[in-house]
Amino acid sequence: MRVETEFGLDMRFLDNRLVFNFTYFDREDSQLPVAVTAAGGTGYTGLSVNSKITSSTGVEVQLSGTPILTEDVRWDVAVNFATLEKMVDFIYPGIERNILDGWLSWSSMDLQEIVGEEWGMLYGRKRTKDENGNWLYYASGNHRYENNQLLGNIMPDYTGGITSNLTYKNWDLAIGIDFQEGGLYHSVTDMFSMYSGMHEYTAGLNDKGNPKRDAVSAGGGIHQVGVYADGSVADFYRSPSSWAKGNWTRDDLWLVDASFVKLRQVRLGYSFDGDSLSNTPFTGIDVALIGTNLAILSETTDWGDYRGAKTPGLDPSELVSNWSGGYYASEGGQLPSARSFGLNVSLKF
């Protein structure tokens, strides 16, 4: 059942050439299905009941207009912006925490909903520091960690898009851009490309000016600095692949900021008018070249505390939801997004 309060504002200026739309919503969804454990005497291990309650608030804003309008030129542009905060109010009597997906990584990372918290919390293994902010290491050189730690949330801070349509005589150019700020996802690509020594971070020079992939005895490896459990200084070099194989179950290493700005589509078209088609059987011909998924204009694929280490090609807007139970919380080693181009021809008789 849904109970929703909505406030909308529609303002138009300059003979409708500038339009501003604003909507605020406050929604409660109740009797949502949730899986719970059943008593053994029932003959079932679990059952689904309609009991969960969530509340969502947010705003949706759209500004559209026609900045240029002449006999030969028309430019229409629109910008939309939206926020959504979704809170978990109730799950089931006696249940304060529900695991939505427990197979986001190869260790213990979960996507959870917790009563009183924002929906979509990520919990897993997190590397630890001492009170002075130094990394803690085991004697093996692996990062010390704690289980079941809050790592972040998959929900974005805001999303939006920009559309532009420019017409000049018989020509038209349309551009679509999407953007998102905030949210996290777990990157299997980062995790296993590091593990196998194929990641960008595993190549290049270390702080000694030597190739990281050279043997540590020859000056290679990556520099690790921190303290051991007894408080003694940890200062050593380790081969990138050895480091990754020893730390690949530290879930916080492989969380990626899902922020992006993407050039979603560009369309360039031309319409032949009646005069140019007077000696043909057509009354109109429209030709358009269309490109989709063209470029990621901005993204943040830094991971862990190793800033500057990125995996080119990861596209936060194309996460495969079936890898993480439909929640877009993890990418399962996806291939780089592919651009596509097409030619559209419309003939009118």
C-alpha cells in the first residue's frame, strides 16, 4: 500500500519559452514483501510476508526553455535534477536487519536494510587503522581487518540529465547527457584484475623509481607503511600480485564511487523539403545519423586509498543488476561499454 504526499509547482515565463517545474514528494510504502526465517516445525525454512514499511522523500526539478528562436534557428534545452532518500521504517516483528544480497563479493560483503537507516547499506570486511591513522598489518604483510563493518551506501545523492535540440533550417542536432553523484558499488573487475597482476596500478614505477613488477630484491614492489599489532613500525615492499592475493577479501578496497557524467546520445539529422523532392515520388525524406553510449565525460573510479589507480572502461551507468540480485550494488566483471552508430532514413509518400 502506498500513501503519498506531493507538492508541485509549474511556472511559465516569456510566452512559455521558459518553463520551471518543481515537485516535492513524501511517500510511505507499506505491506512490502520480505523473506523471514520460519520455525522448523512448520516444515519450511523460510517464507515471504508482506510487512515491510519504507518511507521516501525527494525532489524533482526540471527547467526547460528556448533560449534562441529566430526564423532559421531554434534551440530547445532542458535540465532535470532529482533526489531520493529512502528510509527503512519497519521490517518484521523482532527483525531489525535484513540481508538483501549476501553474494556481492567472494568474502562476506552484504547489502542490507536496517530499521532506522537509509536503505541499501553495504557491510563487509574493512581494513583497520590505529588511533594515529596508521594502517595495521599482520606479520604476513596483509592488512588487518574487521568483519561486518559499514562501508557505505549504494544510493546516489542525486541524478539528472540534460537534453539539447538545435534546429537550423533543415538541419537538427540533438544531444542527451546523463549524470549521477554519489553511491557506491563493488567492483569485481578491480578485484580480479589486481589479483591477476593486470590492473593499471600493478604497472609503472614505485616510489624508488623502479618498475613495480620487478622483484622486491631488485628494488621492485609497492611500498607499504604502517604498524604491526604490537605497535612496531611496518615499512616494507611487496609485489603487486602478492599484495592483491593477500588482501583481495578486504571489501573496502574494491568499492567504487558511482558518480558519472555520460554523453548518452547524439543525433544529427537533415530533412529534405518538398522543393528538393519535386521530381521524386517522395513527399519527404528524413535522414539521421545516431550515436549512442558515446562517452563517459567524467567518472570517479578511484578505489581504496590508492588514489589515481583506475580501471578504464568501467561504466557506472551500465551496471548489470542481475549480478547483485537486481540491486545494482556490484559489477560482475563487465566488459567496457560499446558505442553504437546507426543511420535512420524515413521516406514519406
